[in-house]
Amino acid sequence: MNPVKVFCFGFGQVAKHFIKKIINQNLTLDLSVTSRQETHKEVFEGINFISYAFENNNFDEEIILKIKEADYILVSIPPISGEDIVIKNFNESLKNVNVKWITYLSATSVYGDHNGEWVDERSETKPLTLNGKNRLKAENDWQIFSKEHNLPLQIFRLSGIYSKQNNILKRLKTGQAKIIKKEKHFFSRVHVEDIANILFTSMKKFKTNEIFNISDDQPASQEEVAVYGALLLKMKKPYSLKMDDLEDGMLKDFYKESKKVDNKKIKEFLNYQFIYPSYKEGLDNIVNDFI
């Protein structure tokens, strides 16, 4: 059996869970990734692979060969200084790839503030935060580039990601969880395992130039999630802050926008049912690691 050749620009939690899913399906895998370290060999889940150096405008030239050989290219590097550095550095090489898909991981921050109403893939994108604006520009750059060169592109707009390693329970236990008092502030989230499953399923069922929201079924306020987490841990809920108490930064940006992210498109297209359809199932599964 020929190996599945996967190239990952960036190898964070989403990429790792996606690769783990492939390995668990007993597929033969030829994996290459990038990191900001010097090029080096690594082992992940028993698989040997090479992590190639790539930082800003500097990269290992071997990457060019590897992306031309790849069956699937996953891009999870966020924009830097408003630019997508994958297109910036590899546009000539990407024009000539023969891949089954390129997946760009974006974020639902591109929607901006919709006053707690539902948004889907047809909704207006009006980001307020710098992160959202940069993500939207990168999406547009990828769409233009893929159409110009007839590349098989899909864009996944990810909601707030949580996992066994990063979640509200961990923040509650370490005293880092905060509740900000803001009426009708809704936020969507998704467990990293569901993202990995959707990525894996899309290897077999794919439609080019599509955008999909990846969110669970139940948007909720941060307070609701924190209160549920505190109940699981048998702790008092964290003290509340007012918006005026927050310093400018990512946390304050988070509360500038309120929306409920609709996931019907991806569920219908892939016939996918979420393992963790809400934060409750997700936290119930994680809690034993924190008690």
C-alpha cells in the first residue's frame, strides 16, 4: 500500500490530533512538518518524521520538494504581521503541486460581532479584532491563489478549541479562569478530537473552494461553561469582573464579539455527528484527569 503523504505547515494540537487519527486507522504515513527550530528528526506516536525549519522568510529548501510530493497539505500557521507566510514564501512551489487537498485553518473571529445572533458561512464577515482581520485577509489570499492556479482548497473556520491539555477545568484548578459580566455574550467552541475527525473524513469526501464552520452544537456564555466546570470539580465558581476591569489584550478582544456559530453545513456535507456536541460532553470526558 502506498503511504499517505501529509505535509503540515505548523505542528500544533490540531495537526497532531489529525495525524494521530490517521495513525490510529492503521494507514501507512509519510509525514513532514515545519517548526521554527532547526531541521531535525522526531518521533510521534511511533512514526518517524522530519520537522523542517521555517520561520518568517527563512526555510529549509527541502520543504519545496516535500510539498510537491504531498497528497495533503495542512496549513495551521497563523498570519504574521498581516501576511500568510506560506503563500508569501512558497507561492511558486504551490502552483505546481498535485495534492488531493490543501486545508487552511482559519478562525470564526472573521465574523466579528453579531450581537449574539447565529452566523453561518454566508454571513457577513466584519471582524473587529486584529486577529480576525488578519485571518480574513489570509482566507481571501488563499481563495484568490487557489482559483488562479486551480488548487483544491478548503477553509475551516475553527471556533475556540479545547482539549484534554487546554480547557476551562485546567484554568479553574490553577486559578486562571475569569468570569466577565456581559449580558448575552455567546461563544462557540469545539473539541480538538472533532476537528481531527472532520479533517480525516474530508480526506475521502472533499469539495474544492468551500468554507466550513467547525463548531459544536451548543454555543454558550463563558460564565455558563465556567460554572459547569466548577460544579464538576466541586469548586466555587470564579469571581466576576467587569469589562472595564480588563486591560487591553486578547481577553478583552474576546468579549468585544458575540455570536453563535452554525455548524449545519459541515455536518450535512460529511454526514458527521460530533463526538462532543456540547461543552458538557467534552468536560465530562476530561474531568477525571483533574480530580
